[in-house]
Amino acid sequence: MIRRIVALTLALGLALAQTDHSQHGGMPMKSMGALERLSGKDFDIAYMSMMIDHHKGAVEMAQAILKVSKDARVRKAAQDIVAVQNKEIGQLTAWLKGWYGVAPSRMYMDMMRGDMKAMMDAAMAGMKGKSPDRAFLEGMIPHHQDAIDMSELALKKANKPELKKFAREVIAVQSREIGQYREWLKTLAAAPSPYVAQLESPVRGLSAQEVEDLLAGRGAGYARTAELNGHPGPAHVLEFKEQLGLSPQQVAEIGRIRERMAQGAKALGARIVAEEKALSEAFAGGKITPEALQERLLALGALYAELRMVHLKAHLEVTLLLSRQQILRYNQLRGYGAS
């Protein structure tokens, strides 16, 4: 019984030792566990094969950030990665062939790629977002750390002295770069708010374009419900008057509808801009109460409803003046098809 307990304890200890490196740089490392079980020639082949694919992953990330980054530091770092690690890929490939007469092991390269996948996928996705430089640096730090961890093992287990020298250089260079990347992350600007441009708007809370559209009486999407359900608007109907075959009477009546709509929309737009400005100033002054806020919002809501009514009513009035064929043709001209 005692012997069995001792045997189980030793087996558990061995299992724990073998999974000691299950996490490196923030990602699972089956590769590290495999390296720990190898020695001599087998270790060299596995380490070099893994480092080749690991370097390829770094080059892919660097090439991706070079397409989008405007940060001079990040661009230089990425260019260095592409140049240095491509050169090292060539060196490792030559050593594999020269020392052991083999090509890089697909098994070990695939193992390495599997370990990197989650981290690389996240970094690549982040580089397509609003903070690509941050995504690149935050991805490259754990990526470098994995290379350092494997290279520290190579210092103990590599068969060739040249490979131990290579490992020391990897540790030195990539440790230094991790320090640089962490410092750069502190100074990278946060992703700007999409509302930054509105700081210069005449009315904070509305974009400059929204203010302009309201004052000019433009539709700005207020009649989409009608437009997309087969009720044409006056402006576009007049734009296509030849293609629609409008009669002089239709042109005249639709012109009057458009004029009434424009006048009503401009008047309401001016009132809305004034109310939005007053609301913005109340917030800027820091004195608005919940009760006053509710009163202002109800007033603004009523004005926006009136404005939408002006635009939607014009679409209804125009529809009554058109034939079914003219409406179908209008939909085709606007790209809606014949629905």
C-alpha cells in the first residue's frame, strides 16, 4: 500500500513538472512541454523548427502593422522584426540542413503555430480596429516572451554551441524590445472618441453637418420610412421627371409640395437648433436639473416629431399624384428594384 502511494505521488509530481510551462507569455505552450522532454540532436531540431515558425508569426504581425501604423517607433520596430527574423529563419534552416541533414520539422512547426494561434488571431483582429499600434505591441510582448522562454531552455539543452549563442542573442534582444514596447504603450494615445470632431460644432451634441442640414431644411433621413416603402419624395421625383414621364401638371404640383416641405422644415430646423444649443449650454453651465432636463427633452421631442411629419407628409402627397408605373420606375431609378 505504501509503495503504491509513493508511486502515485511520484507520478503526480512528474505530471506537474511536465505541465509547469503550460502557460508562457499568456498563451498555452505545448511546444515548451515537448522541448523539455527532448535532448541532444532531437532538441536542436525541435527548437530550431519551432523558432522558425515562431519567427514567421512575428514577421506576419509586423507586416500587418506596417500597412496601418503611422507611429514612427512602431514602424521601425516592425521593419526590424521583418529584417532580423527573416535573416534568422534563413540561418536556422541552413543549420538544420548542414548539421542534421533535415528540413524544418512540420510537426514541430505546426505545434508552434497552434500555440500562437489565439494570441495572433487577437492581435491581427486588433490591428484592424481603432488602436492598431496598441494591439501590435500587446501581442508582440507575449510573443517575444515565448521566444525567450524557449531560448532559456536552449541554453541548458542545446547540442551545438552556435545554437546556444543564438539563444543568448534572442534572450538579450527580445528582452530589450519587451521593455521598449511596455514604455511605448504608456505613451500611446488612447483611441479618440468619435465625438471629438463635434467639439468644434456650433452646437455641441449635434455635428456641424446635422446643424447645416437642419437649417437648410434637408431630409437627412427623416422620411426613410416612406421612401423605403414605396412613397417617393418630391425632390428626387423632380430630379427624375423625364425618366418618369411627369406631366406639366404633376411637375407643378410636386414643386409646390417640395416648397411647402422646405419652408416648414427650415422653420422647424431653426427652432430645433436653438433648443439643442440651449440644452448644450445648460449642461455646459452645470446647473441643469432633472426636471428642467425632462422639460427640454419633451419640447425637443415634439419639434423633431413635427419635422418628421413635414417630410413624411410630403411623401404621402407626392404618392397620390403618381401612377403605379411611375412609382415602380422611381424605385428602380433609386436602386430599390421593383419591390
